[in-house]
Amino acid sequence: MALVNLKQILMETRDKRYAVPSVGADNHVLFEAILKEAESENKPVILMIPGFLLKDMDPRFFEYARLRIIQSSVPVCLHLDHAASYEECMNGIKYGFTSLMIDGSALSFEENVALTKRVVEAAAPCGISVEAEIGHVAGGEGNNNDGNEVDVNAFTDPDEAQRFVEETGVDALAIAFGTVHGIYKGEPKLKLELLDEVRERVDIPIVMHGGSGLSDEDFRNAVAHGISKINFCTGLFLSTTEAARAAIAEHNNKMQLPAVLGVIERAARKEISHLFDVYHTQPIDLGNIAHK
Ligand code: 13P
């Protein structure tokens, strides 16, 4: 069975210095494309669905997702991204997610600790991992505006990060050190020395949100400085849409849906393959995971 939790899929990332892509997969086409590429390259992958979409999705999609992943040859984590409340996390558990992100990053430190701790206490006995965020990555999930500005005032404080991990028992920590969700306003600039400081104080996997719009060099630097999981959504949505648009135009608007879906799948697989390359993602021995 290749369905694993976040702790298991990130287990070797720190020592071996690689990151696992965490990619938006809230529909069949992208879900399948990402998984097929992971299987063909024998690489682990995290498939994620944002919390705000849960209420509009058919719960049978999650049954399909779990079954498909269980039969897969590679380790896959099914991750609920940016759940906004305890209740949303409990729905995530009900639907079979193996990992939950509870996002209390806009709350006070104490409120964020209390909320995260409550989710960890409910999830841990079920073998479900929890990611939380300290500091705040600006931009919001799923917005389509022209650009978001990095908020330096919301960068992660390394002392707070350490205290947060100790007090919550969380499995992975998202930090703010120069990224935004969605399109960047201006040139992104990662504060790698801040990442180093957090990494020295925190011994669980560290997560970078807002991967879209970063350069290959940014990705390689982030991984070299200890990032274990990199979230990537907007870039995948834009590049697949653009590939479809270009192919349709090339065929004088005469292309039919099955062919368009094929174009989208190929474009998505190409993007995922590129992420595996720049994140330096390594195969994982499933036997190794089972014994941890
Ligand atoms: P992007 O859409 O900017 O890649 O960010 C994705 C993300 O961080 C989801 O949590």
C-alpha cells in the first residue's frame, strides 16, 4: 500500500537534502497526470486539495483518490491544504486524508498553538500527520489576482518557530521567508539566512508554500538550505491552461475535448518532471517507511 502520511513521505528529506513536490490535484485530470509522472519516475509525491474546496467536492472523489493511491507503486500522501478550522480538519479525517494542514497563521501565537495542538491531538491517534504555519505567507489560496507582495513583517521568527514546534507536537512546519501564494509582484527574493536559523532550531521537516514563480535557482537554494516540501499550484494551473490554449489555436480552434485533455496531461507531466528535477526528489524505499 503506497498511501502514506506526511511524516513518512518526508522522513528522509532532511538527511538526503531533497524536497517532495506538493501539488494541487483537485480534479481527475491533474490528479492522474501527477500520479502517472510520479509512477513513471518512481518518485514520491504529495497530492493536495485546499480546505476551501472540500464543501463543494463530491466525497466519492476522495474514495477514488485513496483507492487509486493504494494501488500505486510509489509513496503518495493525500494532503488537505490550508484547512481554516478544526471542523474542516475533522472533515479531512473523515474523507481519508493522510495529512492535514491547519492554517492558524493569521491568529495570535497563542491561538495558533491552541488550534494546532487540538488538531494534532485528534489526528495523531489516527496516524494522520499535521502541518502548521508560523509567520504568514501572503497571497491567500486560490485567488486569481495580478500579483501579491511579500510581507516582510510576517516573516517567521525562529524563536517562535522553535517554541511552536515544542508546544504543538506538529509534524511539519510551513514558514515565511520570502514567498507568496499565487503570482509574485516584483522579483521574489528568499531570505535563506532566516531559513538556516529556523532549521537550526527546529528538527521537523520545513515547508515552503508559494512555489509558483520561483526560479530553478531559488528551488535548488531552498532545498540545499533544508526545505523538505514545496507547494506548487498556480504555476501548474497556468502552464496547463496555456498549453491547451496554444494547442487549440494551432489547430484553428478545431480541437476536440479528448485531444485537449491529452495536451493538458502531457503539459502537467512535464511540469511535475521538472519539479522532481529541481527539488532533487529521491525515490523512497517503502519497506523503510513501514519500519519507522
Ligand atoms: P502557489 O500557487 O503560489 O504555487 O502556492 C501553492 C501553495 O503554497 C499552496 O499551499
